[in-house]
Amino acid sequence: MGADITIRDIPQDVAAALSRRAREHHRSPETEALEVLKTVVTQEPRLTPAQFVAEVRALGIRTPSESAVMAREDRDAAHRH
């Protein structure tokens, strides 16, 4: 069985956006709010950039800097002419 909650003092612009979104999805504002809430609270947490880099390094993935290689090639080509 689910729980009932009440949200008070919803800003007018948020309520209007929720109503618009509900109409677009052919839902009531209450159903739309529940879908938004379910999506947000059940999502996998996002990694911070530092966490992402740590994960990549832990996996041993190397990410060569293609732009640096391209810049060097352009520089060297310009000096040959």
C-alpha cells in the first residue's frame, strides 16, 4: 500500500509547468507529479567528474588526447612547407 503526502505552497510557476506537462502526457497533475517523483528518486546517482575519472582510471582505460596529436601534426606540417 502506498503513502499519501500533501505538498503545500507550490509556487505558481511550478504548478503551471506541472499542469502543462500533465496535459502533454495525458495525465492528471497528481499522476504526473507521482511519475516525476518516481523517476527522480529511483534514478542511479550521477557521478561527479572526479568520480568519473577515478572510475575510468580504476578500469585501466586510456583516453589518448587526439586533439593534442592533431595539433602537433598541423604544427609539424606547417614547418615542413
